[in-house]
Amino acid sequence: MENTHRSGCPISTSLEVIGDKWTLILIRDMLCGKKRYGDFLDSPEKITTNILASRLSDMERYGLVTKQLYNKRPKRFEYVLTPMGSALKPIVQSMCIWGNSFFPETWVPPKSFMAPD
Amino acid sequence: MENTHRSGCPISTSLEVIGDKWTLILIRDMLCGKKRYGDFLDSPEKITTNILASRLSDMERYGLVTKQLYNKRPKRFEYVLTPMGSALKPIVQSMCIWGNSFFPETWVPPKSFMAPD
């Protein structure tokens, strides 16, 4: 993690880590049990392989996920949320509420996803 | 607002509007009472004038803020949150909690900012 933040504001510092259009989509996928490259590529937003590789590498560097080898030849990894990554759930839950309020065409998430931990 | 979203997911759709490093910084500033160009430029993250102009214009287009003339010559505008913009408060509050938990050097926001509305 970089030590030079734009400011000491917790919102600004959070945005340096999750302030892009893809990271929280991958967090959503992992909160829903997805772990593997192919799982993330299958999501309806159709992330490209180069953005996926770049985001997963950033997320590992920031400490949001850990990478675990599940196949030796060829080498294949699974990505698992750390406590820091799992703790993003209230942020994505708030986004669900906001999104559902102002974009009525959006899906309503399952109650299990919206339940407090 | 564009009608072609990446998917019907409320998280993905929200990120199309607020998924960048600056929009929620400006929302924070407006939630704290800032309204004018110079106020936003004064914030410690030091947004540049061209990014500020671009983000304010996007935010107006998405319906997060309205622009109000407060000086006729020269023309000067104030930016005020719409209900859609104000409703982002729980998202930035969740980011404060997450930021404070995982970046201990970040500021703790005033209780008034963290109170439910």
C-alpha cells in the first residue's frame, strides 16, 4: 500500500483503493462465492482479461484478497477475500440501496446478501 | 444519464456514476456545506480545475447536483446536492468506517457527519 495518501480523510483514502469501476464488482463476486478467473470473466459486466488481471493484482497488493494455488500444472489460482476485503460488504450494500432507489430498472439483491453480518 | 448500463446490478450501475476517485470527495464537501468552485479547490486533496469542472458537469448530468447562479457579472454558480446526491451519505459513511478500520492514520469524522439522518 502506498504511504502517500492525498489526505488523511478516510473517504479519500478508501477511494484510492476502491475508487474505480471494477474493484467493487469483483468484491461483489467474491462475496457471492466466486473465486476463479473464469468465474469473474463470466459475470454479466464482461470485464476484459487485462483489466481483470490488473485489478486482482492491485487488490492483492492492497490486502483485499489473497491468492491460493489450486492447480499445480498448469498453475491456477483462487482469490479469497481477506477480512479487509470482506469488510467492504456494508459499502456495497449501501450501493445496492442507492442503486435500487434511483435506478428502478436495477435488480433487487437477495435478502441474504443484504443481511448484516 | 446513459441508458445502457453494463448490467442490471445496482452496485455496477452505481459505480458507473460514482466509481472514480473524485465524485465522492465532492459529495463529501457538499454534505459538509461547500458549494463554490473555490471551496472545492481548497480541499486538502487538491483537485485540479479541469477535473473539478469535468466532475461537476458529470454530476449535474447524472442528477446528483443542481447549479444555481449566485452572481450575474461575472457569472458564478453554486452547486447544491439533489435528493439523489444527498442519498449517497450512507455510502460515504460506510467508507469512513472502513477507512478508519484499515488505515489507522486517517481522520475520525465528527459524530455529526456519521449520524443517521
